Amino acid sequence: MLKKAIIRISILLLSFGFAEIMALVLPNSSKHQTAKHPYFSWLLVIITVVYLAVSAAGYIKNRKKEYIADENVFYRAPFLAGVILVLNILNIVTAKTALLPVLYFPTLDRVFGTLFEDYALIWKCVRYSAGILLSGVLGGLVIGFFMGIGVGFSKHMSYWINPVVRILGPIPSTAWIPILLVAFPTARAASAFIIGISVWFPTVVLTSSGISNIKNSYFEVASTLGANKLQQIFKIGVPAAGPSIFLGLFNGICASFIALMTAEMIGAKYGIGWYVNWQKEMMAYANVYAGLIVIAVLFYIVITVLFKIRDKALLWQKGVIKW
């Protein structure tokens, strides 16, 4: 166990040391614009130090447990070493040798430096995007959830709602942009509505589908025990359809990311999608890549939080679908 940990950490340190030597010793190509600071080198130090500190703390905490060889954080050391190696190669072919087109492939120092130097505007755009995403997702989730319950439990509601869902649902949410930008007073409201549509369709379909697949015997037993209609819905139907509901929400949120980026690129005044599109038009590709990094981190956090909520709500199904 300890031998494996030492090997893994050694691989990480070798990759880190090689990357630092290449970044600090080899001269940069004169074709690239010089960054203010060696941000790439600093980032490598921060990532490695933080990882080793967390690894050491986790190892000390769990060293007496038999399963530490599989679950301790040293397990990710070779992967992190591979990531550093890829970044090192990219740094060599851009900053050091300029083998790739300079305009479209800036140095990693400039890309990571943008995250610090343009921090105020990026953070403002992140807040703007998060506000739109939250309002759109909540609206689509609430409407889709209750419509799904209605379709799943009521034949009368299914008669009226199902045709609407089948006709409007398959239409890509981004196809509504030209109409919504005119119908809504602001681009922000239109963007939130587009995101709501993206979440609404898979939520209503999978919620109603999950409820329809529940065995009637469950409701018969609940009725025999004296449960009323609302209790059957929220004590039997919703928990049993929980996996389908979360699957619909997951699909909807993934679709909402696309809708958010597209909507912001077209009509928004701020937002991380707007930022990427604006920097592309300015031919500032270091800022474009920095924006893409922020998008990746932001959306990763959203999906991770969703799966954490899912694991808490559906303890009996934890581990079936991992993230």
C-alpha cells in the first residue's frame, strides 16, 4: 500500500519537475507576446502542492483502513501527472517553439494569466450566466415536474398536455431565439425562457414516464391503508419515479448549457458565452481559452452538485449512475 503511494507520487513529481524545467529554462519564442508573469509555472506549483497536501491529509486519516489502496487520493496522482505532461507538451509547441499558429494558439502563460488579469469582468459574466441559468432551470423544473405528475396520474390532463409536449418538445430550444428576442423585453428574460424550455421537455416526459411505470399494486396497497390521492402522489408516485425525474433533470441541464451559450452569444450584454464570443471577434484567443476553462469548471460544478443531491435523495440507488 505504501509502496504504491510512493510510486504514484514519484510519477507526479517527475512530471511536475520536467514541466517546471521546460517552462523556466527553455527560452520563449520571440513570435509570442510576452506574459506579465510565469502563470503556467505558478499554476503547476499550486496544483501540485495542494494535491500533495490533500493526499497527505487523506492518507493520514485513512491509513488504518483496509480499502485505502483503492480510495485514497494518491490514486489520482498518475492521472494528474498525465495532465501536467499534456500541458507541458502544449507549452513547448506554443510558447517555446511556436510550432502552432501564434494567433490561434497563445501561450499558456497568457491563457492562465487572463484568469487573473481579467478577473473582474470574468466574474461579472459568471454571475450573470449563473443568474440566468438558475432562473431558467428552476422555472423549467417546477413546470415540468408538476406537468409530468399531472400527465402521469390524470388521463384528462394527459389528453390535453401530451399533444402539446409532443409537438413543442422536440423543437430545439435555440430555434425559438428569433421569436423570443422580440417577444421578451430583455435578452436576459429571453435567455432564461430558452433554458426553461430545455429543462421542461425532458423533465415532463421522464417524470410522467416514471410515474406510468409504477406498479398499480403500490397504489392499491396505499389506498387500502387509507392514503388519499395527494399522499399516493407524493408518498408513492414521486419517490418511485425519482430516478426518472433526476435523469430528466440531468438531460435538461446538459441541454440548458448549450441553450445558455447560444443565447448569450446572440443577444446578451454580459455572460460567459458573450465573453467568449466577444473575445473571438476581438481575435483575443487567450481570453477565449480562458473563458472556455471557466465554462468547463462552472458546468462541472453544476453537474457535480446535481449528482450530490441525487445521491442524498436516492440513497437506495447510489452508485448506479456515477459522476
